[in-house]
Amino acid sequence: MVMREAPAADTMAPVRLLIYNIRYATGVGPAFHLPVPGAGYLRSSRLVLSRITEFIKHQDPDVVGLIEVDIGSIRTGMVNQADFIARSLGHYSTFECKYGVSSVNHLVPIVRKQANAFLAAPRVRGERFHYFDTGIKRLIIELELDDVAIFLVHLSLKFRHRQYQLRYLYDLVKKITKPVIVAGDFNTYWGDHEIYLFTQAAGLTNANAGGLPSYPSHSPRKELDFILHSAQIQVDRFEIPDVRLSDHLPLVCDFTINAHAQQAA
């Protein structure tokens, strides 16, 4: 059990959020690209999944956002990775295929089971699925807790599509009346300036104040994964653990919500 400091009198209970692109627990290393580049996407490892699960369990998170999780294809032997990890944590899980509801990807074996997921304690009030109107990866999962709304995203690999998706995401965020977190894999290969206008317009701040890179895990050079938060949220701790079980490194963020700021919002 990871110990966290008790909150001050004017803040809500602390929350630990963990965000991780696990690449379907396919592992890392040269073997991933054998016999042809990217062949590893067709081979999931139960050992890698178990190690990812143990890492997450050791972090003792309250909420987990998983990107690139297999929800039961032949690649995993029909194992739903979101449920597998959630059961180990004693958490509730919610997941959905990351492609649009009308996408032809729903007809493709393995691909139709590629999803994103939230794992959380049973105090969750509800979840909603939204879909971008452009790009291949379109899913947005909105998770509503008592004091905060968290959006989980995996943005497009194409720069132009990412900009359209950020505009759509801005419209969603501005409708929320409580503190907001937007997190996930933003695929910002051109740098964090890609999201500058979005964060300024939405009033969000990067929890990763030092701009630490999260990709690729063996030699991080790019900041692709983000936890962005509204002003009422106070980040008490942010870390990118050196865990090389995927091509991305995980993000771990402890935060509290200022009660006075929330009431004034």
C-alpha cells in the first residue's frame, strides 16, 4: 500500500491517477519487429500483462486510464486485459473499442477488440462515451467522479486530425461545471506546442511541469502522454516511472481539489 499525505482542511481527499499506454501487453525489444516490422502487434504476452498488472497494483492508484488495451481477441486468448487488471486491483472497469461506431475496423478480427479503458474504485457515478468526428481513433471516455470529470483520449497520428480533435475536445470540456482532467496519449510528435492553444483556451495546465518525455520507453525523447488539469486541481506529485513494459512510459499523478476554488467555480 502506497501512503499518501492527508489533505489540508480546505482540500478534498487525495487521488492518485495513473495513465499508461500498454500497447496491448505485446512487450518491447527487437523481437517485436520479427519476422517483419510491427509483427509483435499480433502477439500478446501473458507474462507482460502480469508484470504490467503488478506494477499498477504496486502504485495503488485510485483511477487508471489504459490506452491500447485488448478487450478479448484471439491475440490474448480471449482475455479481456482491462478486466484482468481491474480484478487484481479490486476496481470497477469501463472500456470501449477506440474506433468510431460506424468504422470498418469493427469488422476486422483483433482490431475490433482494441480499446481504451478506465479502472476505478466503485465510487464512480457514471461514464460516457464520446466520439471525435475525424480521425481513425475516435473514442473519448468521460469518467465522472464526485469532485472531478476525467477525459481519456488517444489522438490521431495525423497532425491535421489532431487539431480538429482538440477543437472537439475543447467543446466537451467547456460544458463541464466541475474540475476537469484531460489525459491520455496525444501523439504530439511535433512537440507540446501542438496543444498550447487548446490548454490556454480550456484553462488547463500540464501536470508534467518539467516537460519530461514518455516515449519511447527505452530512450525517452518525446512528450506524447499528458495529464492536463483545470485550475481548481492541485498537483501534489507527478512522476514518470522507468517501467519498460510498453513503448510508452506510464504517468503517475497525485492530486487534490481545492474546496474553496471548487465552490467559487
